[in-house]
Amino acid sequence: LAYLEDTAAQAGLKTTLLDIEEIGLRDDGQFVDLDESLIALAFKLYPWEWMFHDAFGKNLSSAPTQWIEPPWKAILSNKGILPLLWEMFPGHPNLLPAWFDDDPQAAQLGTSFVRKPIYSREGANVELVSAGVTLVAEQGPYGAEGFIRQALAPLPNFSGQYPVLGSWLVDHTPCGLSIREDENPITGNTSRFLPHAIL
């Protein structure tokens, strides 16, 4: 966060670094900092699904604060989108078959699948099952909201390290790539971002 605050300051923005608990709500529904200054623009790492359930959640849509990342990001970070995408685009080469855990069609996956909570962070409560045997299952606070099942697509193992590629497109143009690596086949909060170059 300090790095992002510094880049904002270099761009000429006045910044204040706050814990989420330090954000206040005025009687008129405006979000304010500890000095009662209006918060016009805020970057946060706090998950949207938590904010929606917080006491101030009902004010998110009416307060003029602009959030980076925007509220619609809650849809993209929700694993419930995966069965919906599969239903809309079955067989698409960039999708894995996925169903909600309680959907009878999930049986099509057989005995090898990944079970993921609809809301989850850093691999929490994810379970890898192969041929009916749980290979690894991570603990965590998620799952009350339900689960999805997705086809098992094991990560490659390079000398005990499991990499995941993240890529970004802007207007159909590739503009970013990250490599995140973990010693666990479920990418967790102790994974590392690897420096890389494409030559």
C-alpha cells in the first residue's frame, strides 16, 4: 500500500493511509477520514463481499466516494461466475467445466475436481480431489456461502514449485503478465511473484 500511496502522491494526489476501521460515516452518508475530511477516492484491499455486510455497506451505492477497485469487481472475484460462464459457453477452450456443488450436473466431473468456496481468498477452503482421493485441502473461514466444483487441471510442478500465470488484456491487447509460484499445488498467501522477461 505504501508503494501505491507514493505513486499517487507523485501524480499530485493528496493521500492519507487509513485502516478500514478508521473510515467514518457522517450523518449525511459521506465517508470521511479521521480528520472528518471527505474521502473522494479510495483504494482498498478489503474484499467487497465483506464491505457489503458491514454496517456501512448500505451507504456504498449512495456515497460519492469512488472506489479502486469498483464494486462490479465483486462479480469477477466471485467463484459463482465460473458455473455461469460454463453454462453460457460450454466447451470454450479458455474455461474449465464448472457447476455449483449442489447441482446434479457436477457429477459429470466424476471423482477428480477442485472444490472452491464461492468467496475465497488466497486458496482458503479449496480442496483438490483426484480419483476420489483428497490430494490437499486448505483450511479457512469461507464456505458458508456455498461451493462450486470445477474440473481438475493440476498446475505444473517444477522442482517442487507450482506456478500460476496471471495475464491482463486492455481492449483485447496483452498488457501484463505475472508469474506467481507456491510450494503447494493450491496457491496461497505465502506464494511469491517471480521476476521474468520475455525475450
